[in-house]
Amino acid sequence: MTRLEERRIDTLFFDRRKATEDTKRKIAGWEIWECADPTFSHDYDRTVTLYVHEGAAVLTFSDGAIVDLQSGDTLTIRQGASATWTISTPIRNSYQYHDTFQSASNRTDQVSWQKS
């Protein structure tokens, strides 16, 4: 198993990966969310990606899929998902909604186009 496949899960509502160094670099400007509540439920009306700095949780999605999170994981939850969080160790995440990614609006500035 390669480093990029470590802890990889892809389902209808979410994708989980071990964060790469590039991912860790990109989260510098993301919002921080912390929670120590033992459980809560959330309906996702927007696609969001989060990076777990510390803590642990298990998410149970409305379709029955279950994913565990631990420090170093990246999780993308797709719009339309509903999940119940069970937090075993207080969790601290950076997160960014996909419709607010600044890099998407700056894509042309990041690409060097060459004429043939």
C-alpha cells in the first residue's frame, strides 16, 4: 500500500485520505472547528473538506456508511450528506467549503499557458 492509499475510503457521501504534505500546506488559511461534545448530527448543504489536527471521531452517515477519523486524516463530505458524529477524543479540525475555495477562482493565475 502506498502512502496515498493509506486510510483511503471512497463512498457516496464522503472520501477519507491520509493528508499529504501538500494538503497540510494548503490548509493554512482554513477555518478551525473544535468540538468536545460526545455526539451531534449535521446535514451538509455544501461540500466541505476537513483536516483533523487532533482528536478522534466516528461518523455514521444516513446511508449506513461509517468512517473513523484520527489526527492526520482529510475528509471530504459531499453536499446532501447527513451524519452523526460520535467524538471519543475532543477534536480539532481545519475546514473549507468547496464553494469558497479561493484557488478555484485563481486557477488561471496559477497555470502557465504556452502558445504552440
